[in-house]
Amino acid sequence: MHRILVVDDDATNAKLLKFLLVDEGYQVTTADSASTALTHLAQNSFDLLMLDIMLPGMDGLELCRQIRATNHVPIIFLSALADVKDKVLGLRTGGDDYIAKPFDPNEVLARTWALLRRTGQPAQSEAELRNGDLTLDPTEDSVTVHRTGKMVRLTPIETRLLHALLSNVGRTMTREALVIKVWGHKYERSSNQLDVYISRLRNKIEENPSEPRMLLTVRGVGYHFQPTSSGREQQPL
């Protein structure tokens, strides 16, 4: 699971970014100042940083300079400073990308995905998995449905969930095991998070989502992947 550090002293904006990124399957830590961010960086490793420029005390540009002295972690500036000169300064300081506020959530997610991919931060095994009617490409967050010949885009969470099920053909994955593997935290019985994402996957890959043939529910236990054609063993391509 990719780890992202969001540095922004605007609590509302930091909360929005965290919600947006966590929903896509990233693990997110927030910091409201440069000093707090440096503490996190000294104690943990991150796959990507999102920095506001206008921070209390040390600003985001100076923070970026200090980070770049020892660390090549990808950095995206998210700032209300939207002039071209501000963007150029951010990139010359060491930023890899620059997004002006207010931002479009889809643009943030797309640029996050693109930067992680460009800088060689794979989320999971790069090997494709083929099983029955499906071929999953984790590096592209996509699955090809062979009965239709169509390639379907997935979110990072959907990719990890389908990868877990495809990698365990022949046995039922419990809810607890799937939640830990996909989200990295304990299963909460009151949450329907897993069911929502199973439903999303069914809508994308099943011929009739209301009568699934591949993503099967095992009542009281969890979920089971059933190949719809020959080739029960997963095959790295």
C-alpha cells in the first residue's frame, strides 16, 4: 500500500485530501507544519508527499529544499499560488508536479497515480494474473474481460481486492482476511465497505451483476472467486 504524507495547515483541506486518497486505497498521514512533516519523515518512509506552500514558520518551498538534500521522494505542490512564476519556482525548488487550489479531485488522483507510476513505485506485483475469463494488470489498474474483449479501468482498491481473490482461487477469502489485505486494518462488522467494493467490481466484470458467476458470496464467511472458463490456476503472464 502506498504511503502518502499530506502537509497542509488548513485542516479542512487536509481532511478532504485524506478522505479522497484513503478512498482510493492509499495510506495517508497528515501534518500541519513543516516541523511536524520533518518529524514524520525522520520516523517513517513515504512513497509521495503533497506540500502546501503557505505553511506557518518554514514554508513549503524551504521544506522541499531540506527534503531534497537527503531524499528523492516524489513531491506534489498543492497551493493557492496559481501564477506561472509560482509553479516554475515550485518545480525548480524540487517539486515533481504542481496543482493549483482549488483543485479538481479527479485531477489530484490522476496526477498522484501518474507520478507514482513514473517514479517506479509499484503498488503490488507487476505480474499480470490471468484466471478464467479475466486478466488483471496491477500496474495499469485494469482488467480485461475476455468474453467481451474489453479492458476495464479499476481503482487501486478494486485492483487489490480483485488481485487477492484471483490469487486465492479454490478457497474462500474471509471478510477479515480481505479487509486486512486490501485496507490494512481490522475488519469492523458494522462497516459495509467491503460489500460496496465487491458490488462495484461485479458491476464492472460480471455479465449480470445481480446474478454473479465469478465473485461469489459465501454467506457468513466472505467471498470466493469462481473462474468462468478453463484455467483454474492463476498464470503470471
